[in-house]
Amino acid sequence: MENEFEKVFFHIDLDAFFASVEQREHPEYKGKPVIVGGLPGDRRAVVSTASYEARKYGVHSAMPLTKAVQLCPEGIYVRGNYSLYSTVSNQIMNIFKRYSPYVTQISIDEAFLDMTGTEKLFGKKEDVARQIKQEIFNETRLTVSIGISSSMYVSKIASGLNKPDGLTIVNNGDEEKFMLSLPLNKVWGIGDKTLAHIKSCGFYSTKDIYEKSESFLTTLFGNNTGSFLYNAVRGNKSMTFNNQAKNPSIGIEKTFEYDLQEKYSIEGALFELAQNLMWRLLNQKVRASTLTVKIRYEDFETVTIQETFESAITTSDELYETAKKLFYKKYKQNHGIRLLGLTCSSLISSDDYFQTDLFAFDRSKKAKLEKTIFEMESKNPSLKVVKARLYENHKTQK
């Protein structure tokens, strides 16, 4: 039985979220490979989410869409409805808040719940996890996978082990045992390139890493990677996921299944993050004048760059272009990217923005148009107004 001092974290991951929403909205898509991100012929598009049926063909997020079409020519390809995804995400996050006041949303489709000390209120952690899963399904017809541990890091790994609709519990004190039972490719944070390097150095299991000192690992792999590996195989209890700044902020980030290398894959990922983040801003009726871009490289080096502007960011296009400009100020070429994140801060209400930006007619007009589109798409999920930026057919590209 848990005592009042035992930490309990739920990591909840929405299963193949965008694709699952599309399958819900279109029953004829059920059981078929669905790829969200673009249509065949959209040469600069990348895969945003692939359904589990599509993943059997080797399709994964951040893959160039042209390659996805080669692997799965019979797939159902859609460009996506980000306002709808944001609305559904917000609905699910509100369900989480019924169970914990400490909800850390780290992306549109995943969050941590700090459930420490709630057993007397809700019951055993397994029972409350099943109750959360059932409520989500009843209200949205979607499934989620939940990992439970005293370590945020371990709970994140656990949530991914039995997808879809999974539930994995790692009891307090079993974190190291759990990590040592995993193959290296299940250790969250290790990408393909890092995995190949680890194996080339003679490490083939988590136990092989566990047996080495931190100083040995940092000498071999560098400070970032070495320290990460040393702590990861021990359950990484010190690792936290918290994008809440001291000042109110709204952020989103995504860890990629495969390191991003190509320019259009990187820009496609930034575009998707900007779209999702803007819909969250619209959903909460706020604007932001400060943007932070976060980059995590394949060697776990993490850098951020922030800029504050004289007036609020008004549209997803503006957010994307601003994020791209900041990104390239920090980007190290030829370094694979494991994670990208965007955070908006210096928030004001949308009403205040429209009042203060009264004379900036063009910007205000575009912002109001995007707000109208968001509201229309939220009310009518079948409506899709597509941004053309990444979906143009560039005839000069072969």
C-alpha cells in the first residue's frame, strides 16, 4: 500500500491521436492504415501521425510523406484538422484535472498526472487508471495508454509498452529492475544513431550500462549522453517534465521516433507544432508576445532560444515563421534532432489584443479570420481549411 510520502505519477499517452480522431470521425477508416500529414503529391509534407495499421508498413511520424506513400500506397492520407485535435485534447486534459490539480501537459497528446496522496480519495492506482481510461472512452470514443511509477521517466516508458489501450504499473522500488528488463531500444531518449554508437562500444543491454560508473560512461560518450545513460538505467528519478514557467505560458513539444535530419522534415515538424500551439492559444482565448524554441539533439544536448516582440503573435503562419527564424539561430547542422518544443508566454487575452492592435488592420484581420476558422472547424469537424505552406507541389523538385 502506498504511504503518504510515496510519489505516484501517471503518464497518459493518447493512442495514435490524430489518426484515431480521424478514424472516429470517419467510421469507414476503422481498421485501415490512416496517415495524417498530407496527401500523395504533397512533396514537402511529412507524416504527423500514423495509425497502428499504418505502422505495420513501417510508416512513422516525421517520415517524408513521399516515403510513406511508397511503403503504404493503399493508405488513407489526410492533411489533418488541428483545431479539432486541439479541442479533443483540451477535452481530455479537463478529464485529467478531475483527478489531479497537478497536470503537466507536455504535448497535444500526452500529459503527466501527479497522483501522490490521492489513494484515499480515488482508490488504488490501478483502479483509478482504469476509471480514467473508461471516462475518456465514454466521452471521446478514444483510447489512451497509461504508465504508472514513482518516477516520471519510468512512467513515460511504461505507458508505451502495451499500446494501444495499455496499462503498465511499475511499483515503488522496482524502477531499476524494470529498466534492467528492457532492451536498449526501449530506453526513452535513445535514438537510432545513439543506439548504434552504444552497441559499437560493446554495450548490448541496459545491464551492460548499469555495471559501468558514470565517469566511465561520460568519458566514453561525452557528458550529456554518458550522464543520461547512467541515470536512465537506474530509473532516472531526478528527471522531471515540467514546461510550466514562472510566468503563465502555453507550450508544446514532441519527441521523434527517429532523429530529424532533413530540412523539410524539421520545418514540417515546426509547422505542425505551430499549428497545434496556435489552436491551444485560440482555445484559451489568449495571445502571446514571447516565444521560446527548444531543441534537443541526438547527444541529449538541449538548447533554447527566446525572443519577446513588441506586439503579440497573431496567426499560426506568424508563429511558424517566427519559430523557424529562432530555430535557425541555434541549429547545429548535421546534428540529428530528438525533440522540438515551442512555448508562448507574456500572455494577454484575445480581447485585449484586438483592442491594443486596433490600428494594425492587416494583422488584426488575419488573426480574426484564423479565429473564425478555428471556431468553424471546432463546431464542424468535417470542415477542413488547409494551410498551403507545406503542401505545395514544387515542380522544380524531383
